[in-house]
Amino acid sequence: MRIWRTHWTRGPAAAEDTVLVSVTDFTGRARDLPSIYRAGTELRSAWPEMEGAIGLWLWAVPLQRRTGSVSVWRTEADLLRFVGWKPHVAIMRRFRDRGHLASHTWETGDFTPPTTWTRAEELLTGTDRQDPTTADRDARGP
């Protein structure tokens, strides 16, 4: 499986000590994927000013109807602030009945973009042997 991804988009925060990595994996209808991906790129444009954000990749596997993000945060509180951010909430509501969403998080004290992407890719391809915290739900939420 080949994963297409954007370049690393830096946020305003620096990685200090332990960081939180969040991987989202949305599987939906093929006809919805372009709109979902565009919505993600709109959110990404705000990344350089996103409080607590260290960086982000968007990714897609079009033939499997999958798309998502790998984001790195200073703290869990920063991630939760983003999750509750009005533009993010609006996008989640818009697409909540159009697929299945899985999310995974883990903390790391030795963050580098290359090693983080490698672990995320292993998780997304099913070759990860580590055990991240996982929340699996349809796009409507819990």
C-alpha cells in the first residue's frame, strides 16, 4: 500500500520533552474523498498559528478510500483545543455520516519528523508492533 502525504507543515510550538502524536484514519465513500481532503488542507493553512501545534502531515490512500492526518502536539490539552476549534467541529459535522473514523495517539520523548512518520505509516499499514491508544468509531463520534 502506498500512502500519499503532504510535506511536513510546522506549527508554532517547539518539541520539548514529551510530545503527543495523533493519527486519524477516515475511510469513506470515494466521491467524498476530494471534499474531505480539501477540508483538511483548509485546516492545514491555519497550522503555522495553531497554538500548541508542532507539525502536521495530511495523507491519503485513494484506492482504499482512506485519508487522514498525523499531527504532533505539545500536550493533550493542545490537541483537545484543536478538536473543539469551530472550523474543525464544522468539518467533522459536515462529514460525520459519510464514513468511519479511527484515531490513535501516543506520547514520545524522542520526537523527530522522520521517526514519527515511520511509526505512523506502520500503524496505518498494519505493520506497527507498538500499542498506541486507539479510539475506533464511525464518523458520527462515540
